[in-house]
Amino acid sequence: MRSTPPAPRRWDGNPVLAHRVRRSLQICPDGVSRLLRCGQSGRCRDCGNRIEWYHRSTERAVRLHPQELPAARVPAVCRWHVSSGVAHPAGDGSSWCRLPHAVVCPARDIPPTPPELAGLRRSLAVNTRRLIDAGVFTPPPASPDGPASQQAVCRPARPIVQLLYLRYLASRPVEEIQCVAQTRRRDRCTSPLLTPDAPAGAWALVPATASSGQLALPAQVMAVYDLNRVPYAEQLRWRAQRCPQHAAAPTAADVAVADWEPFDPLRHHEHIHTRLRTAHGRRPGRDVAPRRRDPVDPARRSR
């Protein structure tokens, strides 16, 4: 039989309480970025619900549901776990797991939600309606259905940007892409990347080539905002998502993650546009007025 050792006490008989030393996250003072690479919180652009950004070992950050769920309720293909601040697309063997927000986002219909997560998706949809009614969240405009949606305009909701000979999918129109640098008031810079005094890209139709090992795409060309013709320094500025003022100050910290997502022509096929339109709603090359014909005399036509 093993006896329990008595708890240490003070001279007056009160027990000694050992305070646990807590180690908080700190930022390296020599680093340029001020971002904590563990669980950056934010809101979904499509539904307004809260999400958490986690970096992956091989790809860019992934959006996860902010709460853990029982692993029995989540299908095996949808289970994620976080280890040392890095998200991994698999279960860690425990009874709890994380879930990608795209699986239960109420604003998305593809891919379909698994039946086990239908209740969570409905609760997120109710929360989205509450945010809209309170005026806190404004959903992005929906793209029209039918053949008109295939006619791309010069201001799509999520444009495809080509820079440094790579293609990225932006999260908002080109004119609304915001700088991620921190101002002196410790808030995010509100300046856009596209400014009148800086070189701008041009919309062009490029071949919609698929990656190696993938099937052929139904569309042959797609509209792309091409930045490969601007200077190399400007392409680096767009890739870092900084305005011209903060690009000249490399010591400025980052307060948000860049919105660039590597473009996959098969996963992001709904954002492929096959035509361009000018600011007046006409296609390039259609600005010439049709030739007017003189009316023909009926008597002359009978001859």
C-alpha cells in the first residue's frame, strides 16, 4: 500500500499553491512580419461566419471551423488536426478533430455537405441571416445564371491574376485588393494595390491550360489580369500585397495574410470567364458601327 505524501504547507497551516508558469506567444523582434502563425481568426467572405486560418506544410493557409467537433460526426475525408500551429488533412487518432469551413459554408452548394454535418451547416446559415439582418455582414453579389454568366466582364468578383509567370485567384475585384501592411495606428492600411501613379496590368484572353496529369478543360481561353508586362519590382509588390507607400518601407509589419490562392483550373472552374467586355459593355473589336445601307427603291428592286 502506497501512502500519499502530505501536501506542503506554510508555517500557519495553509497549503502552498504552486503557480504554473504560462508561456505566451511572442513575436521575434528581428522579424518583418507581426503575424502569429497559429490560428489567425477572421470571417468568411461568402457567409460572414468566423473562421481560423492555419498554414499547411506544403500549400497556403486553409480555413478551418473555429471549434473542434467529435470525430465520430465528421467523415474521415473531412477530418483535420493541428499540430504545432500547422494544419494536416487527416485525423490524429483522438476523438476530436477540426473541419474545413468550405465543407459547411452555407453560401456554397458544391461540394454537397455530408449528411452528418447538415445540422452544423443549418446553424451557420441561421447565423448568416442574423448578421445580414443586423447590418453587420453584406453578402457578395451573386453571379447571374444562364449563358450570360459565361460572358466575362472586366470586373469579376474573383479575378484570375497572372504575375511572376504564375496564376492566382484573388478574393475580391482587382480595384478592391487592399494592402496588408500595418499603419502607425496599428491597424490595417486601407490603400488599394491598384493606384493611378503605378503601372497597371491589362486584361487578356490566355489559353486555359490544365496542370500535368489533369483532364482537358471545356474552355479554350479565359480572361486573366496580366501583370507580367509590368516591372519585376511591381510584380513583387503585388505578390506581397502592399501599396506603393508600404512597399518602399520593408520594415512595416503585416497584419493580415495575403489573399492570393494558387489557381487550379479544375477546382476554380466557376471563376473562368471566356470573354471580355469593355467599360461600355461591348466586346473588344465591336466598337465600329455597322455600315448603313441606303434604302432600295421597290421599283428598282423589281428590275
